[in-house]
Amino acid sequence: MKKRLIFLFVFILVVAVYFLQRESLPTYSPSRDYIDLEAELVEQFILAKDSSVIELPAGHFLFSQSLSLDNKSHLTVKGQGMDKTVLSFKGQSSGAEGIKITNSQNIVLEDFAIEDAVGDNLKISDSDSVVMRRIRSAWTGEVSVQNGAYALYPVLSSNVLIEECEAIGSSDAGIYVGQSKNVIIRNNKAFYNVAGIESENSTNVEIYGNEAYENTSGLLIFNLPELTVYGSNVNAHHNKIYNNNLTNFAVKGSIVSAVPKGAGVIIMATKDVKFHNNIIEDHKTVNLAVVSYEIFAADEDELGQETLASEAQARGLRAIESDYKEDESYNPYPGRVSIHDNTFSNANFLPTFSNEFGLLWLLKNKASIPDIAYDGIISPDGSLQDDEHRLCVRNNSNASFVYLDASHDFEGFTSDRTPFDCKLNE
Amino acid sequence: MSKKRKGLEKISLIVIALIALTSCGQKEDKRTAPVARKANIALKTNTIETNALKQLSDYGFFKGQLAQLNPNENVYPYAINTPLFSDYAQKARFIYLPKGKQMDFKPNGPMDFEDGAILIKNFYYPNDERNPDAGRRIIETRLLIKEKGAWNPLNYLWNEDQTDAELDYVGKTMAVDWVNSEGKTKKLDYVVPNLNQCKNCHNANNKIVPIGPTAAQLNQRYRSLQEDINQLDYFKKLGILKGLSTAEAQDKMPIWNDVLTGSVEERAKAYLDANCAHCHSAQGSAKNAGLYLNYHENDQRRRGVFKPPIAAGKGSGDHQYDIVPGKPEESIFMYRMISNDPAIRMPEIGRSVVHQEGVDLLQQYIKGLVEESF
């Protein structure tokens, strides 16, 4: 009898553990019938004539190597629609990207899907005047750390337009614009990614009409140290960013692996940011955070539950200090950030306790999730009122606000928005 | 009662087994290539018509049997100190200079060439590394041709009979085997690069450039002669190199696997220069990563020491830094050198197997770095 009970107990335990661990990770599983037209299409790409169109037929085409365009101009690659023309790199053995475009000008990519590259699905570097239109870039199956990093990745490029695209399942960022200039990201959808949309070290970026949902974080406006180019002047408006609470499945060590799940929007270390007329909803950590590189780079693991404030802060700062010495041209603080006329709401009553911010809200904010949080870390000899550090928050319906005062062990933590009730660059 | 219990246990076991099976099934390996069917789909072609020569023999680089690679006039064999690892393929290198043309000596970077110059690199596997007379199989011949002030890459694929090689733009994967120096039969899938992959490595500030023929790489005994003469000095003597004082006054790249030519650190730096720096330099394709591995780069952080990854993605392998002094097992460098996964491995192209001897050298190098000195 006793044996039987133990057996039953073990049985129930196994079943319970199984169902509990089966965290419902989202899955994108379109049905596919792969066609091998690899040699012909690779040749079309490599030997494409300038001022011509590469017409991709309908079908699901499988490749074992990257497709690449180098040093082309006025070239259009056109499919028969993102549901009809699929370029799949599933199981590729050569090259890290799906499509790689380098040193090119006036390139238009439209109406096809890119899937399952081992690295980035579409990487465009050192190019000028590039359009991505109605491209669906996805990793199929359940989201996983095995998925490639970036779905749509223009980098070190200028005059970039990304519109009506979809980014699905990136283990880093879906729509990721890095170290580029004059960029428009509009009317796209990003879901099941770690970061839905990310502007990194880019200048003159307009992000509007996009929808980001069911990512770990919806929108990141980042400026990172030790890169060849720094960014500023980002205008994000009329986007809908909601329910980005997906478990972070990024590779540890990558910058987005430090993004807490349930952070709708993070503006980090970027100057001249306008964020207005957006709808931000239902995030379990914070709807929007404005932070310096310092607080962001503080490793999650080092912020234990008991060492919420000072210790972690000190450690985080120390870890980063060496970066500054090396990189004098980098400014780790956000500034001239204007957040106005947005609509915030949150259906979650309790924050997630999976990260230090949730715990901070529990201790300091009556366990309520703020709509807007500002870490308040500025340069040591500066003041919040300096033009360089200015943050203005106004007219965001009834958005709740917290100032963390993170550089003083959260001593000045307050939900008083008055010092930030100002107008800037509107 | 006892029967009932057994029944229950059985059912439970079956359920557990089923769960175990289904949960294993869920973790499908995303890296497996599915099967694709062949289909006849006509493409509208918009491709460039090139006037490139179709056969390698059309150039007349070699006399007699082509596969003997016996150079004609104005074709000069050369060798470099530390080559790029290319899946254990061996390389026979030649410079073609139109009659009367010279190379212009440059102390740093590759020599300067005039229009008409062609760099010729043949990739081959000896049938038996222990026995040079056992023959070889030449896979491909890569050319860099200087025309109108710019370099253009072209690639020629050798036929089965080794009678000629044909122009190829799209690359190919082919099975090769050979017996290595230890008498072991080795097999691998050799990947011939496509045209754009050539450009990916031969790229400095978005211009195509030669990589190998630098002063430091050429600075060695001329191997094609019995006579003990330095390669650079010999080229000067031949009248095909101008502007050189003496080879002795120039930099010399250590030979990565010859302990007499440098310390572990020097040879590791030479290895990194040859295998990584064509992309990982301020001018190369990977400049956005901020990792510079040129032989003369002395900034340890730029060389990777305690440098966090920028664009490594899953290539970081959950490690924090490119190099952790003294700890190869925690260094991203090693993680990427010992991986064959196309998303992780470095170099990204040109290698499909691990270069164990190179890995050993880098292990030694990282082990020998002392943390306190950084």
C-alpha cells in the first residue's frame, strides 16, 4: 500500500513538473514544401545586373548557403508576396546569414519571406538607400535560443526604410537598425522576439505605426559603448506596444539577454528622443523605462534579492567603469528625452518578480508597476535640470511615474512627476 | 488488489514514457536541413554577361600539363610565412606580372601592383601528405586580377580528370579525402566559395585587396630555389620588385607552427593576423565588432582581452569576454574556434573542420596571458 502511494505520488509529481515546466513558449509553424532551386537563384543574386529586377517565383525555396548581393546599385528583389515566396535557410551549412547585402546602393527588397537562417535572416551593411517592404522574416517552430539573432538587420547604412514587414522569433532583436543614419521604421509588426524593434547607435530614426507584442521587450532605443558610431535623435510615435512579457530566450552575454521580460519600451543612453502618441499596455516589469547604460549593464545575477540597491549598484558601476576609460566619446546617459501624449495602461496588478525591478516596485512602489520609470543616473558633476540630461514627461493620460534615484541607493525614490513636467522639442 | 496495482503501475509507466517521448520530440534540432524536391521553374535572367576567360588554361600561366602547375615566363611562385587555414588544403601561389612590369614595395600591407598583375592561388589536397610523389587533387584556382586600378576576384573549378579548370561564380561543396602526415585518412566536405564570399575576406574599406603578399609575410627564404636567398631580395634581383632596400630591414611574420620563428604569443598573433585580421581590422568586413587582430595591434582590449562581444549573438557561448587571460575555456575565441556550427564558428567562411593545431596554439597563448597585467 505504502509503495503504491509513493508510486502514485511520484507519478503525479512527474506529470505536474512536466506541465509546469512546459512554459507555453510561442510557436510559428507554417507548412512548407521545399523546392531546390539553389544554384539558379544563387547565380541570379551574385551576377545580378545593376538597374534590374530579380524576380523570385512563388514557392518555398531551400538554401544550404547564404544569398548575397555585393556592390550592386538600383537593384530590386521582388517576390510574389510574403505568403507565397519563401526563402528558407533551414539547416544551412555555409554562411551565417540568410541574405547578406554589402556595399550597395538603391536596393529594394519586397514581397517575400525569409526563414530560419543560422545567424541573421537579412543583414545589410555599408549600404545606402535601402528599402525593405512587406518582408516577413521569421524563425519557425517554438521560439528558442537556437533561433538566429536578427530578422531584419541594416547596419552601418544610411537612408533605410523598413515598412509593412514582420519579424518573428529572433533570439536577439526582430527589426534591428544598428549604427545607421536616416532610418524610417513604419507600419511593421514584431512578435515572438526577444526585442521586437531596436534602434541601436543610429541617428535620425523615425519609428511609427508599428505593432510590437509578445516579445520580451517591445521597443529598445539604445546607444551602446565601444562601437564605431553613436546615435541620437530618435522619434517614436503612433506605435502600439503591448503585452511584451515573453521569457528572455537570448544567449547569455548578449546585450539583450540583460533586458528584463515585461519591459515595454526602454530608452537607454540616447540623446534627443521624442516618444509621443504611442499606446503602451500590459507589461509586467514596466511600460517604459528611461535609463543610463550603467543601470542596464548591471548584471541581473549580481542583483540578488537582498542586495537590491547599493551593492549591486556598486558592482554594476565598477564593471562598467573600464568601458568609459576606453571610450571617451561615449555618453552613457540619456538626455533631452520628451515623453508626451502617450496612452498607458496595464492589466497586470502585480509586477513580475523574475527581475530586480519587480522586487524594487514591491519594496518601494507598493507593488505597483509604474508606467514610466527613470533611473535618474546622470554624469557625476551634472544636474537633472541640465539641458544635456533633461527628461520631460507630460500629458500621458494618467500614466504613473517613478524616479528611481538609482545613483543614491534609491534614497530619493519618488513617484512625484513635478520636476519632469516640462515641454521639450515638441 | 495486487493485480489492480500492477495495472495502475503499468498505465503510469506508459504515461511517463509517453511524456518523456513527447517532451524529447519537442526539442527538435532546428539545425537539421529538411529535404527539398527538384522542380523546373524558369527564372527571368538579368545577369551580367562577363568577358572573363572560361577556362584556366586560357590564361597560359602554366606550361606542359596544366596540373603540374609549372610556371610559364612572367609567372613567379611565392610562399608566405603564416597562411590562412583552409580545411587542411594546401596552396600553390604564383604572381603573374605582364612583361616588364614590377611590384612596388610597401613596408606595411600588400605590395602595390600595376594593372595586368594577377595573383594565382591553387588549392589542393595531396593524396598522401607523407609521400609527395603520390600525387594530388587540385580543387580550385582563385585569381585576383588587377584591371583599371581595381582588383577583381575570379574562381576556377578543376575537373575530375585534372586537365583544366572552369570559371565558377556560385561555389560548390565537394567531398575530399586524403591521408594526413600521421597516415590517417581524412574526409571532409570542402566548400568552394562563391564570388561574394571571395569579396567578403578580400575587403578593406569596401575595396577588394590582396591579403597575402605583404612584406612581413613574404620575408622568408625563397622556397622555390635550392639557393639560400630571401624571397623579397630575390624578387628585387629579378627586377620585379622596386623600392626595397633589403629584406633584412623589414618586418618578418613568424611562422605560426615553427617554434624557432617566435614566442607563443608572437606566433599566435601571426596566426590571428592570417586567419582573422582580413575581417577583424579597422578596414575589414567585421570592423563593427571593434576587435582588431592585425599582427601589430598592441591595444590588448582591441585584441579581445576582457572585451565583451558586440555582435556575436549566440557566438558568445554564454561567455563574457573574447579573451579571459589564463582561461581559454572561458574565452569566446576558443569557443568559436572549436565550433563547426556556421552561426558560431570563426572564421565564418573557409573552414568546415576544426583546425586542431591552431586551436592548440591559441590555447597556449591565452593560458600564458596573465590577468594582473591587464
